[in-house]
Amino acid sequence: MIGMKASEMSRRHGELCPLDTTLKILDGKWKSIILCRLMKHEFRYTELLRTLPGCTRRMLSLQLSQLENDRIIVKQTDTSYVPVKTSYRLTPAGRSLVPIVLAMNKWGATYLERLIPVEAK
Amino acid sequence: MIGMKASEMSRRHGELCPLDTTLKILDGKWKSIILCRLMKHEFRYTELLRTLPGCTRRMLSLQLSQLENDRIIVKQTDTSYVPVKTSYRLTPAGRSLVPIVLAMNKWGATYLERLIPVEAK
DNA sequence: CCGCATCCGTGCGGATACTG
DNA sequence: CAGTATCCGCACGGATGCGG
């Protein structure tokens, strides 16, 4: 089950569930925030790393390669430089996910606001 | 970190991230499908269990109690019966999540369709 | 009918060191 | 600069049994 694509993972309930496919794609400690970065513009690897305090190179590589396997982002490697320059940007599929990510972010913000009075009592 | 509410969990990147709050609420093997069931109508515990092939009582209880802690669903207990009758339904917060769940489901379906030609080659 | 307690395997993510 | 390799702790979820 390791290294499997999200599209192959969503048969957990017997049938293939599109909702779980989407959730699986977003599942990973740094994926959501990486998508938030990449929806602004493309990023270099180290540049991206610097915007993610607490994220190790290992984790960044893992999350990026999973997003790449799921065709949400693409890596571009420019070998005409030494050391090599790589950059990451959203694919069409990745861009089509942006409105949903924004909707989830907005829902979460409202949820947290509404929750404060409940938590405080 | 165990038994923590989703609202308390989303500080992983230092700042509180509403997007991660939303993802955390949906994070759990059976939560998405439970929400799919409860958006139709309320369910009894065992009735719900029968619609989730492969889900154990332990897992159903776990997922339900987490959704309850996050104020997405409410449990109603009718003690006038023996054995006790319990049922679960969406809260206002839970109902407000439905459009997003539907959007994710739709996005996932389109994603899987588009992927088939890519995977096949 | 509706759970909770316990034990346990597996995989995620942290820490650290190494490389083209 | 942009990764990979290895080791490891811990939480998630499966299996099973008990209880109000």
C-alpha cells in the first residue's frame, strides 16, 4: 500500500469513492500548505522549503513526489545550470482543485470563529 | 495529541490554518462516508453500521465520537427504551459542510475520469 | 443494542547523515 | 542546490473480548 497513488487508494469501502480520492490527494502533513504556496506562483525547491518552517527536506521531497504522482503538480528541471535548478507548479488538475481548497479554507475560518464562544464557556 | 479536537490540531505549521482544520475534521477512515450517509437522514448506530461493510463497532464509535467532539454531528439517546436507542444526525455546522463534501466528490469523479486515459497507456 | 478495554501490526513522519 | 538512505517512535486502525 506504500507509494500508491490516491486514485488506487480509494477502494477502502469496497467501492471506488471519488470523495476519498480527493481527501487522499490532500492527505499529508504539508500538502495543503504546499498547494497554498503553489497557487500563488511556481516555486523552487529550496525557496518553497524556506516558506515552510519546520518542514524537513525529506518531508518536502515526499509530499512533492506524492503530489507529482497524483498529477497535481509538475516538476521542471533545468539542467543547463550547475547545480541543477528545479521548480514546481500546478498542473491543470491542480489548478482545478484551487476553488475547493479555498472553499475549505473559508469554511474552516468560519467554523473556528463560531467555535470560540463554545470553547470559552 | 490523542483525542484532540480538530480545532486544536491545526497549528502544525506554527500558525492556525483553517484549511487544515477542515481537513482534520474529515480525516479518518470512515468519516467521509459517515457524513455521506448522515446527509441523507439521521441514522441509528447499528443501522449506520450495516451500511458500512468492513467497519467494526470500535471504529464506528471512534469516528462518531470524534465527529461529535468537533460538533459536526450530535448523538440523541432515547432512554425510555431498553436497550437504549441512539441516533446520530448532522448539526448546523455539519450541514454547512455538505456543499463542500459534494464539491470534493464531484471533483474526485472528474479527476478519476480524466485519469483513466493516462493510466491506460 | 451500543458501546469500551486491551493487545498488536503497520505506516507516517521526525532526526540525522550522506550524495550527485 | 536538491535531494536519498536509514533508523525509530508513536498514533491509527484491525481483531477480539467484555459489559450496561
